Amino acid sequence: MVVAASCWFLLLFCLSHLCIGPHRLKSLTSDAAAIVESLQKSKTGLLEISEDKTKIRRNPNKPLPEDNEEYRDVLKHKSVYMKGFPLETTLDEIKEWFADKGTVENIYMRKGAQKTFKGSIFVVLESEEAAKALVERTDVKEYKGNEMIVMMKEAYFSKKFAERKQNRVEAKAKAKGEKEGKQKQAEEEELKSLNDQRGCLLKFSGELGQTSREDFHAVFSDHARIKWIDFTRGAKEGTILFHSNAQEALQKVREALGGEDPKVKEQVVQWEVLEGDAEMETLKKIIEDQQESMNKRKGGRGGHRGRGRGRGGRRDRGGREPTQFRGKKTKFESDEEGDEEQASPKKRPLESNGQDNEEPACKQLKSENGS
């Protein structure tokens, strides 16, 4: 009983003053006499031992401090950060090193993600003045040949905060630079693409009626390859982007027609090869339309529903309107007479109405489309 009580209070003492964990305490000793003897040597006055040496308690004149903001502020100002200890250094070795360097209240060995010593500590001294004096000592600037970093804990956290802030600024600047670099690269690629396609644009205009893109394909199909047609059914003008020179494509068609300008579905059309700023602006618009069409195709093939028309969007190319499936009306036997009477939805009675095996129509009959 004495041993158990003594070990428990020794544990309290060690945790609050000597920085000894329960596992380490257990490995030291469980002999009551040895524990009492060790406590009697303490000069802190933190614990009291009864006259019969069987009981231990905390000194009533030195109660546990209240863990509030004021206490934490005091603790911060009397704590010192130290870095440079070899990773294999033990707590006993650090305590021994501090034996002649002031009254130490606590030593916290900082550990990393793998629960291994990082080589740095926070040491708590008896006062702020003692902590500042420790930082100024020359004999704490080196430990077993290692150069030590020694500063007040508050200064350490201020330094880390400034470093993190600087890292965020640098990361933000780096991300911005990368974004601008990608944007510049994209602009250069776009400009190169535009330059590669200069001279390939042919503008057409006139009373085109209900001509479609397929009609323009039919005019040039035997003479040049069309890459893109920017035209909406019913419009009075549009542009054609060829894989090759637009002037050469138009000239080939004229030669095939005996020198006459080609018509589209018997409609007279004015043709013009675009140049300069008008050509560049039109090319930019076509590239944007191509990208949008590509995104719609991706959306219509397993992407987000409703964001594409699949296969390039027939409606946008002047094709037929998509069929709207409205379903078919479910027809019941009771609807054979007086279809013109549209009754409001009501629950059908479950009682028999003259047919021995009749069930509610919603269970018995199917709709015309099999649903």
C-alpha cells in the first residue's frame, strides 16, 4: 500500500517537475524507501512527506497553477527554444547538461511524425529573467561539437510565423508565374495556329434562303478540303475555313464552272477571301467555336448530362430538330367510352364491379408503349 501510494505521488511529482513519464518512472524503481529518499533530497518544496513517511501530498502553499491565458503567457516568456542536439540524445543527458545552467522546471523533447526526437527542445526555467540569461550564455551555443540555435520561445514562434508567411507569398508568386507562363504559352500556340491558317478563310454572303452547310460542302468537295464552316441556316453570310489556300480553292471551282462564280442551290453568292484584322478576328472566333464544340462532344459522351448534344450537336449545324419524346397515354378499359371526358385523378375503388377476377387497372393493364 505504501509502495503504491508513494509511486503514485512520485509519478505526480515527476510529471509536474522532473519531466519523467510513467513508463520511465516504472523502469526506475518501485521501492518505497528509495522513492521517499529521493523526494527528501528535492529542494523545490513542491511535495510534503508525512512524519511516518507513508504519505505524500502537494505543498498547499504551492497549488497547481490555473491553466488560463495569463499562466500560458508567463510560461511562454520563461521558455527557451534550443536546437542542435544529436537525434540519439536522451532526456537524462540533456538534464545532466543543464545541471549547472539554472533551475529548470521542465524539458520538452520535440518529436516528429514518427515519434522520434527532432534534435530540438523547449526548456522552461524558473522565471523570464532566467530564460533570457540562459539565451545569453556562451556555454549553451555548443553541445558535443554541434552548433546550437538558442532563442526565446516567443522569438522562435515569431520567426516561424514570418517564414510561413514568406513561404505562402513565394508559393503564391510561383503559382502566379506558372499561370502566366501557361497563359503566355497558350497565346503563343494560338498565335502560331492563327498564322498557320492565314489565307485559308473564305467569306460568303447573299440571299441564301434555307441553304445548309452541306450545300457548301457540295460546292467545294471535288476541289478542296473544308475544315470548318461558320454558318447558321437562314443567315445571310458566313465563313469557310479550308485546310489549304482559300483563293486557290475558289479559283479551282471557278475554272470548273468556266470562269463563273459558284452558286449555292441556284442562289447567287458573293465570295471574298479575308485578310488582315478581319481574318485574324474570324480565325479567333472559329478556334473558340471549335473548342466549345469539342467540350460539348465530351459532355455528350459520358460527361455531365445535358451539357452537350453528342456527336457535335446536329441542331447547331443546321440539322433537324431533336425528337421530343412525350410518351403515350396509358389506356384503360374504362377509357373506351367517352374519351372526351377527362376526369380528375381519383382512387379507383377496390370492390368488384361485375368481373370476378378483376384487379385494380393500375396493376392489371399495361400502357401502349409497354411501360
